[in-house]
Amino acid sequence: MSRISTGAVFLDRFLDGGYDADIITTIYGPSGSGKTNLCLLAAVRIAEQGKKVLFIDTEGGIAVERIKQISSRYEEVLERILFLNPVTFEEQKVMFNGLKALATDDVGLIIVDSISMLYRLELSRAEEVYDVNSALGRQIALLVEIARTRNIPVLITNQVYADFDHKEKVKMVGGDLLKYGSKCLLEVQKFNSCRGLILRKHRSLPEGKELKFKIVESGIEGVG
């Protein structure tokens, strides 16, 4: 089974070689938990290997300075990462419509950070919720198709909200749409001194595996 490196050796071991190449992997968790850092690590590694990365940034939070910290070859890396920055859900839909044309043979990774930011804003003011959900469903289906048919790994981040029935748990925005579209689900938790990562879904690894990590200047490092 083809996999790509996560950009961190200990995380590659945790996932038995890295992210699967022909599926969507969803990383979800609260704000500031390290989701974007995990995406950037994978993006830098792919770019350093000479492949291009399509990076859809809906949150406007990508700092060039962070990429400089992670990679000593940042100029070369930045040339290989194509950043797309939609500011409305309508713009996000348009960008997704053009994604197949951009997903050429020299693309090694597609990242959407986050899939739910603009969807959530659109949902809050939409008169017809069904149309918004349908649009998100089509976007997920397109990513699944690209991953499967072109063997391009897709990494997306997602926001969470409180589960009122189980206060110690969180739920992903977009619910079943994201759950069924993703073959790998990674939940990130935020603690005072570190972050936690829990494998919630995987097609070949046991669910419930956990590890702890810290965000450091050069990327991330394992704890314990």
C-alpha cells in the first residue's frame, strides 16, 4: 500500500509508514491544536521531494515564516506549493470545480485547511441548508475521486463542536459527510503542556491508538 511521509519520523511509525496515498485523511480538533502544523509538515516533505502541493487555505492562517522554520530549503519549497485562498463558500466551490485540472501528475499532495470554515459561515446565513450540504458533499466526492483515480493523497482539517450528550467528547463539523468520505480520521487534542493524537478510523490499523507530541520551532516532536 502506497503511503507518504507525515514529515515526522515518530508519526510515520504511528501510522505504519505515513498517510495513505489513495484516500482522504481528516485531521480534526479544536482551534490551536496543531492541525495546520501537521499539514505544513507533510506539504514541506512532499515539496522537498520535488512534487507540487495544492494547498486550499480557507482560514488565511498560513505563515511563510513557519515554513522557513520547518525547512532549510524553504525557497524551493514555496515554489512548489500552490496556495488557493477562497474567502467565501462560493469561491471555495469555484476552486473545487477547477481542482481536477490542477491535479496533474506532478502533484504529490492536496491539502484543504479547513474544509468546514467557510461552509460553517455559509450555513449560518443560508435560507436553504440542503443546498449548502449538497455543495459540501460534492466537494468531498471530488476529493475522493481524485485520491482514488490519481493516487494523490488528500489531507483535510476540520473544526469541532461540543457533543452535548457526552461533554467530554467533540463532534466534527459536517458530520457524516466527512466521516464517510474519509478513510482515516485523526483527532487532535490540546493539553496544557502538549498535544494528543488519537486514531479514530483507519482501514488497516487498530482504532484508538494514541500518541502525544509537542509543537516546536522545527516542527513537532514526540512526547514520552
